[in-house]
Amino acid sequence: MNKDKVRIIDNPVVMLNLCTLRDKNTDSQGVRIATRKITRFLLYEAAQNLPMVETDITTPLTTFKTKTVDPNINLIISPILRAGLIFTDEAIDILPQACIRHIGMYRDEETLKPVWYYNKVPMEAPNPEKFYIYITDPMLATGNSLIEAIKLYADKGIPVDNIKVICIIAAPQGIENIQKHYPEIEIITAAVDDHLNERGYIVPGMGDAGDRIFNT
């Protein structure tokens, strides 16, 4: 595992909420609240790669030059359904200029391979170097779904350096799998756990993220 491409956000507030969502006694509402709080920290960290430009701002006192996010970029948040939906509201609040493009996959419980059922990414990418992509999924387990999602954008010529994976909990096997296919991808997470069990669940993890978030 290339640790230089894995950024672990272990802020005390993140760790506090990580404990809350891992606890089997936390109800779905508690899991959702904790997940959203963590999501904000992860998105703030991811946004450090956005290009800045100078602009003039007029305050009630004066006009001065400062920097802001380049308005000419194409910023895309791609949550992997269904668990990745939890990132959407926070992403729109933090980055209102972003376009949300959902990706629908579920994991075949026997093969652990992703099965497509929805793809909102078919688009043209003129000036691909101007595209910045954040692919979100609470759990990076095998990494197979995320590899498919990365491929959607990389195949359009978007630089891999402009694509980031944002997850709450990751497994070493999933990180290694992604890095084998896309070694330049940066993964932003709150925790790298110990291993995957025989069913492909992260241990210690939080169980099935979708079930716990949506009370199913």
C-alpha cells in the first residue's frame, strides 16, 4: 500500500463521530448525523486540490484582491448509490457549484463484484484537465465498485490526479486493489481498518453502511 496516496483525517471531532457510527447501539438517525459530520471534514480536505484565481471583492469598507475557487472548472461529486447518497447534502452545502452525478452499483454477495444498475455519468468532457472529480462511498471494502467508477472518468481523459476517492472507512485490501489499477489516485478517509472478512465486510468496520444509514 502506497501510504503517500492515502490521507487519513484523524481530527478529534472525526474520531468522536467515528466511534458513534461504529457503535452497534447507535440508531440510524445517530449514524446519519455522525456520517454527515465526518463527511464535512473529508470534503474540506479533498477540496485542497481545487485551483484558485484572483478576484476583486468589495466589502462595506473597501475593495481588495483575494483568491477564490476558479469558476471555470467543472466540479463533479459522484456518490455511489445507495450508501454514498449520505454525502450529497453535505457536498452541495460545501461546494454549491458542484454537479452531482450518481453511480448505481450493488455488490454481488457471492462474487463480491459490482453489478451496475444506474449510471448518470455519460457526458462529454471537453478540456478534461478542467474537470475535478470526487467519488464518494462510505466504505472502501474490496475497491471493485470504486475502480469501475474511477474508470468512467479516467476513460474520458480526465487526469487521474484530478480524481479523488472519499470514504469514511477503508480496508487495506481495497486500497491496494485501487492502487494496483490507479496508483496516482488519492484516497481520503477517516480510518484504515484491519482487514476484510470472508463475506467482504470491513473489520472492525461498522457493519453494512447502507443498512445502518437507511435503517433497512
